[in-house]
Amino acid sequence: MARILAVDDSASMRQMVSFTLKGAGHDVIEASDGKEALGKAKGTQVDLVLSDVNMPVMDGLTLVKELRALPNYKFIPILMLTTESTGDKKMEGKQAGATGWLVKPFNPDQLLATIKKVLG
Amino acid sequence: MTQIATGYQSPRVLPGFEHINRYWDKRMNLAAAKIMPGEFYVSLHGEMIVTVLGSCVSACIRDRVHGIGGMNHFMLPMQGEHSSAQWGSSTVSSASRYGNWAMEFLINEILKAGGEKKNLEVKVFGGGNILSNMTNIGKRNIEFVKGYLANENLEVVAADVGDLYPRKVLYFPDTGAVKIRKMRQMRNDTVMQREKAYIEDINKKPKSGDVELF
């Protein structure tokens, strides 16, 4: 099972995501914006980052770029979980270094299957 | 300003809302956008947002400083064992996920248009008990929205919910004003038919976003 950093400014979404991930046996660390997530990622090595895009303080795409600049996060899977569904936004995510893009509302089984797939 | 077929100068529509029915409301002498069950609209300025609610609920949310605001119009799907939407009971039910998405989508679109979370002002309407064979549906929708907003620490400054009648809601994001008319007598059952079609649709095809790996 993996240690996952779940990042979302919505408390409700963090609850739902954590509930899903913990139910599958994962260890979850929560953060409510990109800046908090970056601090936690530097403090503890995680196996996967699951992040929202639109967040105050530091948005999800900036978080991806900041993480990719850290040697120990260069190859860690980073999945975006967002209400954004346009091709342009997905392209921005890809260029920032995200591993994949999941559009809300999420399907718990699909989320867990995607995590399993990218963790290899 | 955009010149459209009806001849009036409509305010600029934000990307993603081009499909919404927009028109000039002669009575209010104002540009209007009318949303149906399952739709959203966010306005920068100079428009009113109109909807008719039966059992569905609408959150009217705006940045009170910048006057950017919008409205959603939704109800929760009913899917047997996964239909619970009470906070703390089954937080990953499809109903919770759908409701959460409907609220977050609206808030995100307002923030993307220039709104700030600290300035948000929320009003909630609808949830009438109008579908005869689904007595709790309005109540369930109201409880979900109230629970969601409390969880997100967003204060509700006004609400008109429950009761037995559909409501016509006119929302003015520039000022936050709302005009409501309770429709005690209806000429037809259009509101109920639209809501039935909507709930059948979301029950049949639970909304779930796509997944793309790069």
C-alpha cells in the first residue's frame, strides 16, 4: 500500500478522497493548497500525489512544477483530480509534468484502479 | 458586449457557458440567462440568472466585493444503497460525489472569473416537496447543500427552502438581490416533467469524470 499526498482546498473533497484511499489500505497525508502540500512533500517522502488544480495560495499546476524540480519527486506519479475538463487545461497539466488527469466527480473504483496502474 | 440574433447587446459570456439560454428580459429590462436542471451559469456583470425550482436546489453564490456570481441547479441522484448523502454516513456515495461536484464546479468557475473565496456570499433556494412519489427528495437536497456549505465554512446569508411549491428564482449577482415567486398554481406540469427527466438521467448514467494518463 502506498503513502499518498491528497491535496484539495475543499474539505468535503479531502474527506471523500481520504475515505476512499484509506478504505483501500493507503496511508493518506492531506493538504489544503499547493504550498502546504509542497511543505509536506519535502518533510515526508510520498509514493504518489493526488492534487486538485484550482486552489488558493498555490494552484495544482504550480505544485506539479515545484515537485518536479525536486530530485526525489522527479519520477513520483502525480495525478490531477479536478473539475477542469478542457483539452487546454489537460495539456497544461501534461506540460507541467503531471502523470494523469481525472475529472470530478470521481468514481472511487476508477480512482483506485488508476492509482494502482501508475504505481506499477 | 456581443451582438446576438435577437438584437440586444448581451454581456460577454464566460467560456463554458455558451450553450446557456440567454435573452433580453423586457420586464426587468435586463439581460438574462435561464438555467435548467443540471446546468450552471456564472456572470461577470449586468445579467440576472433565472431558474424554476421544484425539488431541485440552487445555490446562488457571488463575490460580494467584485460582483461576480453564479447559480447552479441540481438534485442528488437516488441509487439504492449508495443514495445516502448525509455527511459522516457515507461520504463517498455517488449522491455525495455528484452534489459535491455541482457545488465545487460553481465555486471554481466564480473563482476562475476573478472571485475570491473570502468574499463569497451564499444564498440557497428550492427543495420543495413537489414530486408526489418522492416525498423526501427536496429535504434530502436541502440537507446536502446545508451540510456541504457548513463543511466548507461558507455562510448562508439567505435561504428559502422546503414547502410544497415550485419557485421561480431571479438572481442578480451584481448586487446579490434575489426575487422569488412561489408558484402556488401552475398552468402545466413542465417543472415536474423536467425534474423527472433530469433525475432519471442522473440515476441511469451516474456522472463520472474521465481519466487520462499522459
